[in-house]
Amino acid sequence: MAHVNEDYLKLPGSYLFSEIARRVTQFKIENPQADIIKLGIGDVTRPLPQAVVEAMKGAVEEMGRQETFRGYGPEQGYDFLIKKIIENDFLPRGVELALDEVFVSDGAKTDTGNFQELFAQDNILAVSDPVYPVYVDSNVMAGRTGPVNQNKQFDKIVYLPCTEENGMKPPLPQTRVDMIYLCFPNNPTGMTLSKEELKKWVDYAKENRSIILFDAAYEAFIREEGVPHSIFEIEGAREVAVEFRSFSKTAGFTGTRCAYTIVPKEVKAYDAKGKAYSLNPLWLRRQTTKFNGVSYPVQVGAAAVFSPEGQKQIKEIINYYMENARIIREGLKNAGYQVFGGINAPYIWLKTPGNMGSWEFFDKLMKEANVIGTPGAGFGAGGEGYFRLTAFGTRENTEKAIERIRTKL
Amino acid sequence: MAHVNEDYLKLPGSYLFSEIARRVTQFKIENPQADIIKLGIGDVTRPLPQAVVEAMKGAVEEMGRQETFRGYGPEQGYDFLIKKIIENDFLPRGVELALDEVFVSDGAKTDTGNFQELFAQDNILAVSDPVYPVYVDSNVMAGRTGPVNQNKQFDKIVYLPCTEENGMKPPLPQTRVDMIYLCFPNNPTGMTLSKEELKKWVDYAKENRSIILFDAAYEAFIREEGVPHSIFEIEGAREVAVEFRSFSKTAGFTGTRCAYTIVPKEVKAYDAKGKAYSLNPLWLRRQTTKFNGVSYPVQVGAAAVFSPEGQKQIKEIINYYMENARIIREGLKNAGYQVFGGINAPYIWLKTPGNMGSWEFFDKLMKEANVIGTPGAGFGAGGEGYFRLTAFGTRENTEKAIERIRTKL
């Protein structure tokens, strides 16, 4: 008799964004004339940069000719892309990487979800609260989290509360943890850490031989000086951290799919006897066994992001979104809301008025302003009473949404 | 202290095709002038069909325009592709599927590797021997297989020997198994099962409440009548089977990446109390949590495979490869080799001459004929003494390789 993985049965009923989609669909059925503006799911709206479009079309044509056709590529990505990633995203910040420390993949969600496979089931993980749900859910599926308790939290996870008091910056854990998920610029709060603040985490990890799983999917939105773009800007991080990056938000690849993960050769995990194993060859083994690489035309498109035209075009896109972020942030502040983020990140995290529950605020905003956001509670217990808006909408919709929030709520 | 997943340490040193690549690279360094012909890895050589190229270029252009840009798609694939899959690949064979029973993905390797996540660790798995290594390796990583024994097999796996005596058709297991991996047309042997033979497996699975993980990645190469293309042609299979399909070999997508998996709603696994859980919503939960869907232009390309021109073009490609298969099969037979497969599959499985070890034959073939194949032992202990050649080369190389084998060995 085939036994089901009972850890899957511990998962909350549905993934956050599916629940939002369900409510929106229901509302649309009941209000077919409503002019709904979606600032909920972090999906981009600007088209692919023309440099990417042209490069991808060329690559598709290559695939149609006998002489230039390409079959299986390296599972970890083509060198032509990996070289550009290193030269553009890391070397200018003083971070040196070997070609085989960069693993190209089809998404940061995929990689942040899968990377935990390299760890034993008995590792204790720490996540900030609120948190991007994938870190938690993928570990629940792997049986690493224990059962849900009455706070709707998992027994074996160490939650690091991000609150008004600590400026939405997770405190170091009180008890020993082995795997630490950090996301900066943060999803959902939009906040960042300074180099000094991030260094505390690297030092903690070194002292405790923990691993930091650093999600830097939003680094391109950092505008202020002194905010680290990569954890590898911090001394010692190569020994304790892996980093996840993505083209999704940077270059409009949410529907095109390309990302990459940095696994320095020094990062190690330990067997029961304390013997150290480098994670780099284990991740290579994982990827060569369960993955076949990213579509060749997509990798060519991603490489074009680093061309001079590509860089110019994505800069315009990022400026566009960050102007949206400013509009949301300032509009809400002027309307009396307490807001976080939106300066170095495309997310604005707001406190719901009058201590309203965040799903309640979701429904109110949908019904009264026809604006869709993301309830903070969807990111964990610590998100209750907060709400996330994204800067990825069109300018027109962003302005309209803020106007409606100011006038209709 | 971060603990490593020690199950990873049980894996053989390197994935089969990486080891082959290593030996070939070494040989090339030592023999830079050698004219090497690769009939080893099952990678295609014909370019993408023009119908696919044109469709993909159009989709890339859509992604570059504001009005037609697409961000995140449904994780399980777009309906436009799923509808075409059902209408073309299943309905004509009398198999009805709902839209939400088809999950589009980036590869059959990915899906066959990941699907085991839905099962508890205590399930016993059966694989044919020889076997496509991913079924075994992904279960080793998940801790389901126990340690390696002196036969280089995993203690808890039930191996089903495919031998000359049983015509390379796996016998039903002698002891109870819960998860059964079947691949037909088979990789590596190239053999198929008749409907009656496959029905025995479906009946076994129903009787034992086991799950059949049916890999049909090579179904497009079936030329004979009466050979099932889908396990769902067999009565009762909807209750016990999932099926993996791919565009890789059918339409030249090894570098473009698109596949799909069928999970009927009736397929169930059980918790410790015997309560049944449908695998379909669990797989949806897995995919929505750890995957973000296939690149939109790639899905448009896959849909174009089903257009009248696309169908005509892939038929030509498949005919081309199957003529290669005939040339290899007959050439080897005429040269006195004992061969299997190559009639309904792009793989030819040959017995090494004089009971030579299969890695020994690999080296001999590489050195004396400059032809690269795949050692049978790479597919498990039962593959020792056998060797796989693929029909995916060019016509010229295929003819030259057979000529060299006939004259130089």
C-alpha cells in the first residue's frame, strides 16, 4: 500500500496567493462591473526589455537551424550567462566567484524551495515572522517542522518576530538554529539590513556552524548607499551562506523564468560525526539528477539583460516601479497610515487602521476600493494587522489605487 | 550546526552521463585528432520544427509589448497547451482527462525526480534492472532506499531483472511493493509491453494499492499496432497510475524544456490509518509551492507541436530517428551482435561481445571506433554486459558509426 507523505497534510489548506485568487474570483462573480486594481501578488506589469526580446528571438532561430541547434545544456547553466552574472552582479561589489559556484535555474521560488533537500531532517530552521511562505512550506513538506501549534505556527521552527519595535529587523535567535532564511530587501516588509546588521548574522552562523539561506531576489531595487546587495559583501559569508537571485522582478522575467543561486565552495554542512561536506557538489548532484537546465533561448535572453541596452532598459523599468513605490508610500503616509518599506524595495508594508485583522482589511479594501493587496497574516502570525501592497502595477493603476484608498476607506 | 542530508552521501560518485563526459574529455585531450561520434546520451540532433520556431518568436514578441505581456502563469501550465495535449495525445486513444489532471513542467526528469516527494519514506519501491538512474537516485536522496549492499544495489529497493530470458520485460515482484517505476518504451532497453502485459501491472497495483509511476517519454516512437502509448489505455489505470510525458524527444525540446505529467484524481495514497488521499491536489500543492510554471514562449512552442504543420514536421523528425534505429539495429545484427529494442523506441540495447564488461566495451568502442555509447552497467547491475546506442544522431554519423563498429572492432 502506497503511503502518503503525511507531512504534506500539515500544510495550511492552500497557498496564500491561491486563496487570494479564490476571493477575487468570487468577488468578480458578484460584482462583474467592478474595476479591480491588483497590487497583491508581486507580479510585474512592464513588458520584457527589447534587448531581451531581440536576443531571445535570435536564440529561437538558432534552435531552428541544424548548424546552431542546441540540445541538453549544462544543468547548472551556460557559461556565457554565468560569466555575465559574475562580471555584472558581483565583481563590481568586490565579490569574486568561480564559474561553478553559480547555478542558473528556472526560478528563485524553485531554488529556495528545493535547497533544503541538502539538509538532514533534524535541522532547526529560523525564519523571520512575517515570512515568504515558500521557506516554511517547503520545510513542512520535508518533515522538518513538527506539527502546527495553537498559534498556527510550527513547533520546531524558530520564528524571529519583525515588529514596529525592532524596525522590522529580525533579532538573533535565543536558541540554537541550523538553517536561517533571510530575505533582504525583505518580502513582505520591504525593509533592508545594513552591512553591520547583516554581519551579525554571518558571525552568528560562523559561531554556530549554521547556514544562511539568503534570498536577494529584490536587490536590484536598493537605492540607498551602504545597503548590501549580496551577502557575500560581508566578510566570512562565503563559509556560511548561499544566495538566491532572480531575473523575475529585475528584468520582467516572471513569465519567462530565469534565476540563479550562488553556492560558494566553502559552505559546509556536517554529518552526525561532525565531518564537513561542501554543499556545492551536493547541489550540483541534486541539480544534475532532478533538473535539466533552463531553456536555451531564456538563458540567451537573461544574458542580454547585461548588455549596455539591456542595462539601460531595466534601469528604466526599475525606476518606473520605484516611482510607484514612492507614490504608494507617500500617499499612504499622507492619508495617515503607518508604512514600512518602499524605499529600497518594491513592497510597502502598512499597518491596518484601528488594529483591523489583515484578512478583514483585505476584504474591506477589495469591496470598498476594489483594490487587491496581500493580507499580512498570509505571511505568518507576525503579519497579522499588516498588509502588503506592491509597486509592480502600472502607474495609472497605482495612482488610482492610492486615490481610492484615500477617498473611499 | 547544520546537518547534511546523509542520504546524499549514499549516492554513487557521479551521475552516469557526467562520468561518460569525463572519459570522453580525457580521451579527446589525449587524441585531439579523433573524429568522435556520440551515440551515448539520449540527446536529439534535429533542429526545432519550424512551426515551433515561428510560434515561439511570436510569443517572445508578445512578451515585449505592454498589451500582450504575461507575468506569472498558472504553475500547472496554460489551458491553451493542456487542451491541445488532451485532444491530441489522449482523446484519440480513448483516454479522457480533465484539464486539472495535466501538469505542464520543464522536464520529465524533473517530474520523475520530484514526484516521489508525495510519498512517505517507508514505501518500498520497485524498479526494473537496468533502469533510468533518476528513479533510483531521487529516492536515495529522499532516504527511501537504505544503504548500498555488496551488489552495488540498495537494500530496500526491489529490483526487477530484465534479462534475455524474460525478453527484457520486468517480472511482477515477489514481495509487496508500494511504488513501481515503469518506463515503456523502455530506456535503456528499447523494449515495450503489450496491453495485456501492462494490464498485469495495473491489476497488481490495484490489488496491492500500489502506485505505478509510468514514464512514457518515448511513446511517440512506437511504430507497431497494439503497443499502448499511455498507461491510461488500460482499464483501471486511472486509480493507480501517474504518467510522465515529454516534448524532449518527440519535438526536439531537450534544450527548450517542456514536459507534462498526468495525475488522475482517482489515484490515491494512504496515511498510517489507511485513510485515502488523492495525489492530484497534493501534486498541485507541491508544484504551486516549489515551481512557477514553464516559460510562456516555451509553452506556446509546445502548443505549436500540435498544429497541422507541427504534426507533419515532428513526424518527419521521428521517421528520421527511427530510420537511424533501423540502421543501427540491422547493422549490428548483421555484424553478429545480439540486439534488443530499436523497433518502437530510439534506443538499441546490445549484448557486449564475449561477455565483456560494459565499461570495458565503452572504452574499447571509444578507442577503436571513436564511437561513444552508454555502458549498460550505468543503468544498474542488471545492465552489466550490455550497452546502449541511441538513434538520435545524424544519419551520416549513424551510418559511419555502424560501419566502424563492423570493421574496426
